[in-house]
Amino acid sequence: MKLALAGDTMLGREVAGRLATDPPESLFADGVVAVAHEADAFVLNLECAVSARGERWRDPFKPFFFRAPPVAVRALQHLGVTCVNLANNHALDYGPEALLDTVRHLADAGIAWTGAGRDEEAARQPAVVERGGLRLGVIGVTDHPRDFAAGPDRPGVAHADLEAGAPTWLLRTVTGLAADVTLVTPHWGPNMTRGPAAYIRRAAQEFLAAGATLVAGHSAHVFHGVADRVLYDLGDFVDDYATDDDLRNDLGLLFLVTFDGRRPVRVEAVPLALDFCRTRLAGAAEAAWIAGRFRLACAAFGTEVTEADGRLVVEWSEG
């Protein structure tokens, strides 16, 4: 099996404005779509509500609110997205009504989701899909904001205070998931950081010890390094965000993880350029910058990065 992974996918605000005039398929260049279609399954973090309804979350300190029109799901279908994580700090930007619309639009499009739902039980429920002859289980969770947490009778997200250690319910979910491959995809840590915080590194190891096959996080808006079976941050995939001239959140990666049976053995990271509201394959100079930063980020974990056919490659040995 080959699994594609992408980070924060924001289809609201100015991206939504583009969707009012351009077809959803135009958000991603043909080269990006072709890479995505190499995979048997594709999982990403959907960082917006998908709805034409709802009101902004009432928090005077919340600066950003993301909502995409229902037609946005066509962009996900065009990419071949299998499952999205909704456990993040934008799932409830337009309230419970828009969140429930989001899961309905995803279901209608044949896209699985995890990490949010009509109540706590639904929000914590993993998604399980069969692809490439294997059952892939996906568990989504976020460590912020606490106010978005689902309750026994309240829609919201699967929330866990990971700084205090992964909670028992979450580790039991990982251990008890009946799947050939278990992916934990946490939305963790602050924006615009060069590498994962110590608590994130601890939580990743807790997930692996509980039985996770692979951990792939997001939230920083820039990609982090890769360790053994851990992709600490997938970075951004499409958005309208302002660019940090140092961290270059307008340059990213689309990850392809190859499995030998149930074991992940190889990561290929494909360089991307995030233009305003559109993502394409990176040009030569952009790819060189991405390669240098990715090598440096991976070196912090003792991970060697090679290059093949313009892709950055990490090999994982058994053990």
C-alpha cells in the first residue's frame, strides 16, 4: 500500500472566494494531482468548516475563521482524498451547525473523517477504510483549543491535553483499533515553529508504544523533520496565508509512505509551492530550498535524507 499525507488544507476565506469564480479542480495543479493519485489512500487535515450556514464562534480573542462552500469537497474528490482529520482549531469556527454540515458534505462525497462529530463518542471515533488490500485506521485528535472539545451532548472535536501526556481513552483507542495499519494524526503545538516541542516528541512515542503504525502531525504551518515512523508536521497544503520570509510557509511537501505489508518502509516527500489559493509542484530553486531545510530538520532526529527523481527520500529499516 502507498499512503499520501498532506497537512493543513484551508479551503475558506480567499480560497473560498476563488471557488466562487473558478472550478474546485483548479486549486491544485495537474502535477500535484498526479502525485496524489499514485497513492492507494490519501489523508489530510481539513482546516475549515464546509458549510453555507452557521455563525462565527463567539470568542473575542479568536482572530481567524475559516469556512468553505460545499462545492469545496470537489477539490478533495479530484485529489482522491480518502479521509480527513477534523480535530483542529477551525472545525467549529462557524459553530456546531457548520460542523455537522461538514461531516454531511464529506459523507455525501464518499470521504471518511475522524476527530469531530455530534458528541464526544462520535468525535473520538476512528475512521476505518480498506485500501490496497489493507484496513487503514485513522485517529484524529487536537490539543487545542479546549473550548472546541465535544461533550456527551455537544458537537465538537476530539480534544486531549497532550502536554499532560496522552490520556487513557486515546491510548486505548490506538491499542484497540482493529486495523492492519493505524495512523494517528494529531493537530498539536503552536504555529510557525522550526521543530516539535518536547511534549510532542513524548506523545508520538506514546502513540507508537500503544500500537500506532505511523504518526503524522500538523499545526505548525511548516514541515518538520521525520523520525522513525513519525512525521512530526506535514506543513501546509493549500491556503491564503501571509508568508514568513524565514520559515517559508509557502513552500511545502506532499508525503508518500510506502508499506511492505503492514510495515512502513519508505517516505517520499515531493516539494510543493503554495501560491495564493493554489498549490503546484515546486520549481528548481524552490525545491532546492525545501531540500536543504528538510535535510536539516531530519538531521535533528538522526534521519538520513537522500534524493531520487526530484523527491526527498527517507528509508525506514525494520526494528
